[in-house]
Amino acid sequence: MATLPVAPPDGEADKEKRSASRRLAAIAQSVMDTLGKPIDFLKATVRPVTGDNFRVNVVIGPNAGSARIAESFFVTADADGKVTNSIPAIQKCY
């Protein structure tokens, strides 16, 4: 029985995924640098909305079972993950 050739992994797709992950991490870091770190900080999540627009949620709680969203922002970011606009404005809170 003949075996079909296996295509090599798509390096370009992997590169794009890594680039997108770095951008999301940079957006989260940018928001947290401005906001400060709240007590019981668990994580900051970044979700793409459209184009250069993202939703950033700051999740707090003593553990994952009692987590809640303490802060939430709609942000616009450049290709490097630098936040250029935010609704509401991000202010130092912690």
C-alpha cells in the first residue's frame, strides 16, 4: 500500500500565530502598566473584536473559582501592541 506524502508544517502560519500572541501580550502589559496591579490579580485577558480593536478584562479574585472582572476596556492598539485609545480611559487605580 502506498503512503501519501505528508506536507511539512506551515512555518508562515506558526510565525503569524506567534506574532499575534506577542501583540496580545503586549496589549495586556500596556494596560496593566498604566492601570497598576490590583490586589488578588489573576490575569488580564485580551480578545480581538475587529481589526485593531480589542476587549481587555482584568480578572481578580482569591482563586479561579471566585474570579470576577474588576476592570474592562475597549482598546485600539497598533501592530506592536501599544494602546493608542481606550474606552473608558485607563487611569492608574492600583
